[in-house]
Amino acid sequence: MHSQEDRALRQLWELEPATTRGPKARWTLSEVTAAAVSLADEAGLDAVSLARVAERLDIVTTAIYRYVDAKATLVELMVDSAIGDPPDITGSDWRDRCRFWVTSLAEKYAEHAWLSDVRPTRMPTQPRAYAWIDALVRSIRDDVHADPLRVALLLDSLIRSYSTLGATAGQSAPPEWLGEAIADRYPAMADAAGQDTSDSRAELEFAVEAVLRGLR
């Protein structure tokens, strides 16, 4: 007997059909997920709740439990939907293929800013999360001497980190006096306050290039 959470995830993996018990469902699980993604795109992840998704679908809140039993489960489904299927990885060499992959996934995070607010608490459960990693591993495994899975996971972590910086840029500017205080106490850091790091995509590209230069 599977829990509601387990059933939702098994449906995502196409391991279990949608429930057929009771009256015919008005919406599919993918349509419920799409409504939640749309809500998060408009108002952020904190705005998503089972009640608000039910309201958007014009159903009573209790009816949403036919699809998911908790927001945490819904968020996992939302992540899978938002990142979508990976593209065909192209590039003249393995480094170019890594760059293409990073750019493609970073664009998903830019399109759905709330993705950077999702804090993983366990191994991924979504098939598309694995599909993205698998796509890069298969595209570089015959050319890179390093462990391709570790390379993929490292690049994925950089995307997550710099997407978070991009999402929070400008939200909490440091006080004006801080730059001078840093320069006085830590002279080697004198230029840090004046350095523009507001372009998170440029910072991500710098980090990725630093990693790729260190690999062979």
C-alpha cells in the first residue's frame, strides 16, 4: 500500500497509473502541478499552498488531497515540471558540452526564479533531475579523465549557488560604510567593496571556467 506521496511520485515516474477510485478526477496530476508552477512564477514559492492551488483550479481544498498530500510533495513535482527535459547536448569538445549544459539548465533557473528557493533535503526523486545529470554524463564520459558524474554534480551545484545569488541580488544592499571598514581592517580586500558581482550569470561562467580549466 503506497502513501499519497509515494503514489504521486510513482505516477511521475510512470510506475503507477492515476487513481481510478471514486468519481473521475477533474484535473490530472500534471495540470495540478502546472497550476502550482504558474502560481510560483507569479508570486514566489512561499505563495504556493495546497489551498491556493485548489483555489486556482476552482476546487475545494480537500479535493487537492486526491493528488498530493503535502506542499513538500507538490514542490518536488513542480521542480520536475519546471526544469523539463534536457536538450540534446552539443559542443565541439567535452568542455563546450559542459558549457552548453550549464547554460541550458541555468536558463531554467532564470525562467523560474523560485527554483533557487528549493532546499533539497534528500536525494532527488524526480526523473527529470536524473535525466539532466544523465545527459551530461553520457555526453562527456568518453572524453574527460575525471569522473563524469562528479563533474556533472559539481556543475549542478554551481548553477544552484549562483542562481540563488541572482535571485537575491539587490534585496539586501550592504551599508555604505562597510566598504571603507573592510579596506581599513583587511587591506588585501580593499577592492572587494567596489567589485561588481551583480551579474550572477557572469559569475557563474567564471566559476565554471575555473572548474573546467582544472579538469582534463
